[in-house]
Amino acid sequence: MNIFKPTTSALMVALSLAGVSLSGVAAAATSNQHHNSTPLVFADSLNSSIGDDASDGFVLATDSDTSEKSWWGASIELTTVLLLGELLYKVGADSMEDDFDYEIDGNAAQFFYDRLTSSESWKYDDNDIGMNWGHAYAGALYQQAFRNHGFNYYEATLGSFVASTVWEVFAEYKEVVSINDQIVTTWGGAVLGESMYQLAEMLESKDGWIPATVGWVFNPSQTIRGWFDYASPPRFNRSKTIDEFTLYTGALYTSKEVADVSSTQLTLGMKATVDSRAGHYDTLSGTPTLVEMAMETGLSQDGVEEWQMATQLLLGGYVGHQKSANELADSWSHRFYIGPSTGMEYTSLGLEADEDFYALVNLLGLSIGSTWSNQDFNIEVRSDIFGDFAMVKPFATKDYLSQGRYFWGTKSVLWEGEYGYAWGHTFNLSVEASYRDLLLGMSVKSQRWDSIDGKDNERQPGWNPNVNDLDFNDARDRYEVYLSYFINEGLSMSLHHERIDRSGEIQGIENPSIYSRLDDTEQRTWLQLEYHY
């Protein structure tokens, strides 16, 4: 059962109504230094973003034009978001009665103090994925409530954590204080909110109703305040950033070997980048210097079959530039960077029983990249590694259920939502080589997750006690090659091929005789036409 698609968040609905579908991790973007475009499979654009006069070292702040902090403005906007959330929560309370575990009995002050401080109240919940992943969008609105009023990224993230805690402890007082919601709302919301905050400001500089509509969805508060001439002044000097906004469409053929299913799809997508590593904004510790977002949807005769979304922030770091001693066309220059990064990703491939689903927050990672270029050639290498908090549909689920087994009596989230919580890591590597209007690229994404076990940390409703806990492990490896050609500065075409290797195991903890494993390989080929704003 695909839980997310029929319960799409307001962000996705608005984008669909606007006719905009956005691109995902699997959709490799194309780039060429000559055309001032950057790849969105998170390959680096350092060659174009660091000017020849940029000095090596950490990018520090000298910009005095950023807006003053407004505590009143942030408080009003945050309170408005929380009140709207409380209204929606009250309206849907009847449908969530199965999630209620508590009532105020006796001293209210002691009740809320215990909720805040006692580990008995802090659990992983078992809400459906649409509701749990929707907390990232709520967190994004919290984040923007502070960013829109002059606070830097880390100050806004701290404010989001406080707002999330207030919501979990007081607004949802009948439910467990959700550990997963705290992670997704605070960390995932910070990544998503910052990405949409910077991209919305970038989109204001683009012409057309599509950039305007996407910008409105990405930062609705700023747009509404602008109607009343109350919008905050631009925070970024666009002359010091490398911006990208690209829409694309394509035709995709995909087939799975073991499942023996295939599909032909129409893909619609968007990718966007704000690269401000050559500028001086806030402080190194205040504003991420590289923001990348990619989303894609795949449509088949069965409807919406795929949805992929990824966004990543480079939090700052060390940049270097080694320029050739001469100015000849064939002389090479070298640029590099290294710094901490974070991100989030949502991927749903396939329908119903064959769906491969995961949603994760890249809690913290390290990104490193290097570029070698001259007038005609450009070579870029980039790598990232992250520690993940993930919500995963165990890949071995199909094989496990085919044995006549079930998830009742194990983790309630597996029975209720068909997914489980896991820790793990994501590793990315991309290499691109371009010559004038041609670009050849490859990317590798490797992910490993191990379920979070331990009954004391899980919600255990009376209707489904966790008496026979399960452990699951999942592995996904994606390998992609692509060839791109720039027809002109605004239009490019690319051909892609991707292989996805998946494997998963389910093992009984109390009952080790329970075991299930499933492996499969998917081949994906698509042709893509891209329009660069």
C-alpha cells in the first residue's frame, strides 16, 4: 500500500496544481561551464561559483546589508503557524483516536512536567508515513518563521526545536512525545525550510508564472507579507551567487528482474541550486553556502507511480583555488572545497506490493569536491557521506508476507504503517567530464540501514503488544551513467541509464527462526529534455 501518495502534503499538492513536477535523486542533471549551469546529482559547481579573485580559506561574513532580527515578527509568524496546526489537529482528532494513550489525570502541571522529562513519554510513534513525513513541512514553516525575520540558520533551527517540543508536549498531549517527529520536524524541517527559503528568494529573480508559483509555495509567508509591503529585504546579493532553475520532462522505461514487472512512464521534474560560496552572507556558521534541491514524479497508465525528492545543504567550509601561472586557453586551474553538510530525501518507486520506499534525514555528513578546468574542458569529482535517520519499508516485506507471516505482535509501526525506523548511512560519489557542449557523467549512491530495536523506545498500544520483535536490514545501491548535450544556453537533452540493486533481510529477535530475505535488480533508461531558466 502506498501511504504517501494519496496523503500528499500541501507542498506537493500546490506544485501539482501549478503544473510543476520536480526532480529527484535518480534524475541526473546536466551541466556545462560554458552555459553557467550546474549538475543536480549533487556534482559540484565550484568552477563557476568561486571567482578568480576569491581568496582561499573559510568564507567569512562582511555583508552588513542583512536585515535586523525581529523577535516580534518571528513570534507572530510562528504563533500563527502553530495555531493553524492546532486547528487542523482538532479537526482530524476523531481519526487519530487510536494514537491517544494519555489523559490529564490530576495535577496538570505535574502531568506536563513528566511528559517533558520522563523517558516513559518519549517513544517512536506508529503514525502513517504521510503524517510523520509531513512534520518536515511543518518544521520548514517553523524554520522560515525565524529566517524571514533576520535569524541565521542555526538560530532558526534552535527555534524550530523549541517549537516542535512545545507541539509534541502540549498540543499533542494525548499522544506519546514522538522521538521521530522531533528529528524530522527539527532537523528535516531545518534542511527543507532553509532550502525553500533560499530558493524562493532566487526564484524572485526569474521571469514567468512557474518560478513565481514555486516561489510562493516554497515561502508562503514571505509572499503574503509582500502583498502588504511587509516582506523582508533580500538577504542575498544575486550578483555573488550562481543560480539554477531547470524544468524537464522525459520518457522512462524501468524493469525489475525478480519481481518481473516493467513500466513506461512520463517523468516531470525540477532542479534548483543556489551557490553562494563566492559571497559573504551572515557568517560561516550562520548560512549554508550551497543549496541543492531536486524532485521528480513519474506518471504511468496506473497514475502516479514514482515520487523522488532530495535536498542538500553545504553548511560552509574550506574553499581553495589554484590558478595557472599563464592565461593560455589550454592552461588548467584547480578548485576544491571541503565542509560539513546535511540533507533529506524521500523516494517511492513502484506501486503497492512492489513499492520501494524510504524517507530519511541525512543528519550530518562531510562533503568534498574538486574541479579541474580550462577553456574547453571541465572535470568535476564530488563525494558525500552522511549518517541517516530513516523511515524504511523493509525490502524483504513482500517475501516475509508471502510466507504467511504478519507484523502483528511486532513493531506496531510495521503493522500500522508498513515501515520501520532505522539508523544507517548514505554515500554519494559523482564524476563529470565535459567538453564544450557535451557532458559525460556517472554517479553512485550507496545506502545501508539497520532497524532501531528496543521495545522500551517504541509505542506499544494495547491492541498490538510487541511480544515478538523483528530486526530488519536494508541495502540499496544506485549506479547511473548519462550523456548530455546543450542545444543552446536554455535547452539541453540527456540520455540516462541506471541500475538499482536492492536487498533486505528480516530476522526475528525473540524468535531467530523467523527469517526472510529478498534481492532484486532494477534497470532504468530514460531520455530527458531540459529547459534552463
